[in-house]
Amino acid sequence: MQHTYTTTGTCAKIITFDKDENGIITNVKFFGGCSGNLKAISKLVNGMSADKIYELLSGNLCGDKPTSCADQLAKAVKSV
């Protein structure tokens, strides 16, 4: 099932992804932000469980911001 998450505090404004009944995340897409880095994150997490993505990426910050695109992805996959 496809989900859309509106981010806060990042250059990327929206994240879309699919989450199956087993909690596996695929087809992650960021809209806005640093294209190359976000494409890489999307490839790296493809096929991972939402729990593993949250464990790896939650709390990662961008400079002096209180969040990052990776942190927002962690929040997104746990929110659904």
C-alpha cells in the first residue's frame, strides 16, 4: 500500500513509499531535497523492514537542524 508523508524541517517536502503487510518498505521517493543523497538512501533501504529503517535512521540530524531527511523517513515508516 502506498503512503505519503509530509515532512517538517527539511528541504524534502514529501516522502512516498510502499509498505506491505509484513512491514517491508519499497519504492521510497523524496520530493525536494538533495537528489543524489536521497536517491541513495532510497536504494539502500529498499526491501528493509520499517523497524530496521527506524532503528538505523532515527535521530540522524542535518547540520544544526533538529531533523534530517533520513530522520523524517524513519518517522514516516513508523507512522503507518
